[in-house]
Amino acid sequence: MPHARAQRVAPDAPFPSPPARPVPSGKPVPLSLVEAVALGLRDNRGIKSAYLERVAQKFDLVVAESLFRPRIDLAADLVRQRVGGITSTDLAMTPSISWLAPTGASAGLVWDRRQRLDGGSRALSDTTSFSISQPLLRGAGFDVTLAPVRIARLQEQINHLRLKSTVSDTVTAIIFAYRDLLRAQQQVQLAQLSLERTQSLLDTNRALIAAGRMAAADIVQTESGLANQEVAVLQARQQKASAQLSLLQLLAVDPRTNVVAGDPIRAEQMSIDLDAVIDLGLSSRMDILAQRKALEQDRQALIVARNNRLWNLSVTGSISRQRGNDALLGQTNPRTDHAVGLQLDIPIGDPSLRQREIQATTTIRTAELRYQDLCQSVETQIRDAAQTVEANWQQLEAARRARNLAAKALELEQEKLKVGRASNFEVLSFQTDLRAADTQELTASITYLNALTALDQQIGNTLDTWRIDLND
């Protein structure tokens, strides 16, 4: 096992600074947006955690749906005891089966066998009993009995919608992070291009000074501009490294990987039918669908709460058969007993039953208001997202025009400088304007593409757009 080499530090010397955070390095690894989304779906830890939670959630539904399956309980006792100087060994076996019917009826079958295992004294008792009870008021009927199962099924649907929402949010985050890296890469290229233009201007200045057509002091402005452009390049590279790390974190990839966004930036106008996207959002958004399921759960809970206020009136019946033997009396005759009756339980003076009904009713009304508010909020969000897309497209068109004009203005100013009709300061100003116009066009392009992605998320259509089928 390797050992770290100890370093001696002088008493007055400062402690060594911690190592810098590793930045992506090495051979560039090109990555398309489709590949980034695929990697995220496979390795993102948030998505993995959501799928792990689904294992427990699915088993919750299995448990709920087993409500009407027969339950078998096996019990046995083997006891050796000494009482009053007499030693005995007794064996008792009591297997039982219970079953709940969808009508609310409950049935049970019990076999009770007890036997003394001592050599000459083998007392035996064997009893088989069957009982059934059918509620007539409280707990009776399919609606009440099936309510827990229906609530569990609705919860399973809500959990599935939450998984879809998690995956959709993660995919959207990956798309945004990928485009942030695209923008950072383009910013590095723009900064380097601006640096090259400034270097070319510096070379032109030196030539003009050598020809006696420019004062030597005028070159200081260009040299200062060159230094500023070098700083801009370093800043752009740092922003690119940060964007790489953010994307790698979402993809759960080694943070030292020098990932490069390989897709070009293509921003094309998309027509939007506002009424169609609103209808799609109200019918597809995961939070809308989940709220509908939750409201239905509350309605099922109200059914149970109202039913619990009824009297407990049940029809009961039982039948049992006994047989056995005794060391002194010998074999006894089998005996069959049966009983049929009514059982009534009337709760008096218990306000908690009424309290639960009031709470369930209030919960439903609150959920209905919350659902209405959510629908309005979703429509507002979709309208805002749609108008943001339209506004961003107009901004992109204006940014493209501004960039073209800035490039043409710089070209004319450079020609003027060559014939002595323009100053260094003017050319540097036009270069700064072109750099700003390039950045503005780049930002407008990314912002427009992100607005389309955000609109897709607002209407709950991200998974369909990317043709993602959850393996759930």
C-alpha cells in the first residue's frame, strides 16, 4: 500500500493550500445532445434513485391488492412440563385460514389439535370450526371494501407520474446544461476570434508606424485592447470548464472528462398553436394528472368516513366439529355445534366519527380548489412560455441583423484605417461592438432554443418529444 510522503513545514510558514478542483482535461470527447440525454437516462443518480423507490412502491400495491386473498397462519407448540410431580409432553397445532370478501364478509377456518405424547397416556382433542360474518351497514358493500385497494391503485398511478416528472425534469436539465456548454464553447471561439482581430490590428499599427503614417504612442490603445482580449479568453475558458463540470455532474461521468458539445447551434422558427398547446398541457402535465388522482383518493376516503358513522350490524354464523379421546374414558363421540345470529354495535357519544367525515369533506373541497388553481396556473405558465418563445424569436432576428451590420461596419472602418481616414480608437470600438453583437446573437439563439424546451416541459411533452419510454 503506498504511503504519503510527509512534508516538513517551517513553524512560521503558511500551510500548503489544498489542491485545486480538477477541471476537464485530456483528449476531447465529442458528445451530441442525443447521446447526452441517453447517458443521463442510463447513469443519472436522481433517475436511478427514482427507479429504486419504484420497487418499494410497486410492492405497496401488491400488498394492497392482496387484501382479498386467503391468509394462512400456521401455529404449533411442543411443551414438556412437570406439574405436581407428573411429567408430560403436550403437542398443540392450530393452523387457520381467514378470508375477506369484496362484499365485506369475513370467514375463518380453524383446526385445533391437542395431543399428549406420553407413552401410556395419549389424550387427544381435535376441533375444527368455521365462522362467517357479513356486515349489513358499516363495512358492507363493494364501494367501502374496495376503497383501500382503489386508493392504493391511484397512489401507484401517482407514483408513476412522479417518476415521469423526475425523468422529464432531469432530461430538461441535461438539455439546458448541454446548451450552456455549447454557449461557453462558442464564447471561447468568439473571444479567440476577437483576440486575433486585435492582434491583426496591432500588426497593422506597427506597419503604419514603420511607414511614418501613425504616431508610436497611438499603439498603446491597441496593446491595451489586446491584453483585455487575453483576459476575456481566459474568462471564457473558465466558464467553459464550469459548464463542462455541470453537465458531467448530471451525466454522472468522471469530472475530469474533457467533454465537448458537438452539435451545431441551429435556431429555426417554430409555429405555435396556443389553443392546442394549452389543451395538450391540461391533458398531459404530470402535476395536473397527479392532482386528479389525489382528488379521487380523497373521494374514496370520504366514502369510508361516511360508512364508519353507520351502526355495526352483522349476520354471523359458525359451525364446529369436535372429537377426541381420553386415557380413562376412551374414544368420545364426535360432536357438531352450529350457531346463527345478529350482532349489533351502536356507537353513542363518539364525535370522532363525525369529525373524520368533516375532515374528509373539507379535504375534498380544498383539493378541488387546489385543482382549479393548478389548472389556471398551468394555463398561465403555458401562455407565458408561448409568448416567451415568440418574443425570443423576434430578439434573435434583431440580434442577427445587428451582428451583420456590426461586421460590415468594422470591415469599412478597417479599410478607412489602412488609408489613414480612421483612428485606432474607432477601430477598437467597432471591434468591441462586433464582439458584443456576436455574444448577443449567441445568447439569443440559446435562449430561443431553451424557450422551446421550456415550453415542451410546460405542456408535459418532453418524454414524447424525445421518444422516451419508461421501463416501469
